Amino acid sequence: MRQSNTYIIVYSAILTVVCAGVLAFASISLKDAQDANVALEQKGNILSTVTQIPEGVDVQAMYAKRIKGFVVNYQGDVVPNIEPAKVNVESEYKKKPEDRVLPVYEFLNEADPTKVEAVVLPVYGYGLWNNISGFVALESDFNTVRGVKFAHKGETPGLGARIETDEIQKRYIGKRIFDGSSTLVSIMMMKGEGLNYADDHHKVDGMSGATLTGKGVNNMLKDYFSCYKTYLTKNKQNTASL
């Protein structure tokens, strides 16, 4: 039996409203679980820059025991009453550097929680096609890279997207962001691939076919190391005086 146009239109409208309602209900119902998963993933990413997470370990418990978070400003001073996990780094990135609030995550010694083994700093920037982000862990000298964790939203698979791989991220381990005179130099991913930069504290091998993504990573690191510079310099000086 052929239905009238009015019937089809009304039926489609009702179906659309019902489906939209079901999707909205599901989204609201699952929001807490989704937020919890995002928070857990972030905790795992922070921990992975400083240590290997044993298989089957309770990431929440490990994070609670080993990580102390707080927020600093551009002047390197601690900003009270702000939870670092609630800082939207993407939103802060859109502000002038001197107006940003900057999360810091200290990695504490397991046996002596008063001892800081490393600090983890969130970074954010723009790659070839979309945003890139990550975490950089520095040793207790506030200079030497202990580990990095990069992520991207839309870099080219097999090219720029390689910034997420262990192969690329391991190249940053042991590099330094300050030179011998405590001048901020940052770390540069070089153009091309296949050269050995083991003797250069501030350069890493590049990614073939992904020069623009490499430049995005370089800009991201330089931008955020500059934001954290005063905080890092203060702590470098305090560490040197011990």
C-alpha cells in the first residue's frame, strides 16, 4: 500500500526525534564512564614517560602513589586551588604564553616520596593537518629528557603519524633542553632521516616525508619549554645548590 507524502514526512520526523533522544540519553548516561576512561588514559600517558608500567598493574593506584600534580604560571610560581588534571591544555594554548596556566606532574621516588625523580610537562601545538600534543618528562636536573609521549589528531599515516611510535619517541631520551650556560635551546627534530645525532644534546633524527610535522613538534616543544623556563630554571638552581 502506497503511503502519502504527509505520512512519510511525519514518520521520518518521529523516527528522527526518537533516534536523537536515544543517542542523547546514551551520551549522557555514558559521560561519566567516558570521562573516567579519558582521565585514566592521561594518567597512563604521564606514567609511561617516566617508567614502564607493569602488565596488570593498577594504574590509578600507581599514579596516586607516584605522581604529585600542581599548576604554575609563566613566572614559575605555583598557582593555588587549580587541579592540574582539570586544566584544558588546548584552551590554554590559544592564550598568550604569559597568560597560560601550566600543569606540572612530579614523579616521586617509591621509597622516599619526598624525593622527586622527574617532572612531566604537558605540551601542545599544531602539526601538518591538525593538533599535536603530548608529555615530556625531565630528569631531576630539570634539563635531561627522561621520556616523551606524543599524540596527534590527523597526521599522515606512516609519515607524520610516526610521532606516536616508540621508534621516534626514544630518540628524545637523554637529550637536553638547556645548554651548558643554562640558555634554553630546546630540542630540534632535523630534516631527513638516517643521520646520527648521538653526540648532539639538542638534535634528533627526523622523519622521512614528514618535515612539516617535525617542524610542528619543534615549535610545540620550544613554545612550551619557553613557558616553563622560569619554573625549570628556579628548580635547576635549587638542585645545583644542594
